[in-house]
Amino acid sequence: MQKVRGILIGRMQPVHNGHMQVINKILDEVDEIIIGIGSAQLSHEIKDPFTAGERIVMISQALAEANVDPSRYYIIPMQDINFNAIWVSHVKMMTPPFSIVYSGNSLVKQLFSEEGFEVRQPPLYDRLHLSGTEVRRRILNDDDWKELVPSAAVDFISEINGVERIKNLSVKEVSEL
């Protein structure tokens, strides 16, 4: 019997509890999930502070912490190519075959629908609080961000001095007169 494989692509800057809930929900619907690390080429920017490798470790450790069977997922970095007409082909080239695309992004849904894929809208969990933007905002404001992120990801962010990195990236350069 052929396995049903779905794909979810996100920047995951950083992975948070909303991502984990979506991944678990998708795993209720498919045999395997491909987790695409979007904008993999970006890092060390306020909106994209973590490298693709760091995000892979965060997600892997969070999935292990949640007792998700590693044979049920693939984590694959995906660079932006900024060429919408061939983006689906690019994604297909970078991943194992899949039949279901999970996305809330209207462009992604349109592009994959045009290529004949089944596209499903994943549920959003407490989107007001569970977003990478909110996590980074809380880090910058010294608010409680750890409640929004799996503890394995909190530990890894601490290990790589991620809070300090985000705070340093937020400081605007001051040019001398």
C-alpha cells in the first residue's frame, strides 16, 4: 500500500507550539509529513534570525520531545527562488513525492492547485499568540516567550545564544557624523 505523504512549508523562525499542533494534526491525516524549512537561505536578520540548520535541530528536538516517530517525517531546507512559475517544480525536486499540500498562504495554495495537488488549509491554533513574529517580539521586550515554544526549542535557542542574537539584530546601526 502506498503511503500518503503531505507537505507543510514554513519559515519556523523559531518553531513554536502552533507549528507543533499543526504538524500533529497533519500526522493524523497522513502517513508521513515533509516539513519544508522555507527561506532556508535567510538567517541573522530580525525577521529570520536562525539558520536552516538551527531550525532543523529545533524542529527535530521538539518532535523527539513530543515522541513523534522519526520515520514519519522529513525535514528539508528550501531556498526561495523568487520565480513563482517554477516554484512547485523546485519544491518537487527537493522533496520525496507528496500528494497533499498544507498551507494557509494564498499564493502557495494557488500554485500547487494549478499543478493538480490537493491543497488543505491547516488549522491555526491561537494565531494571535502562536506566531514566530510574536515569539520574536516577546524576546525583544523581555516578555514571557518560552510559554509559546516547545521546551526543546527553548533549550536549543539558549544553547546558541539566540535571545542575544535577536536582540543584537534589532539594534539599528548608528552612523557617525
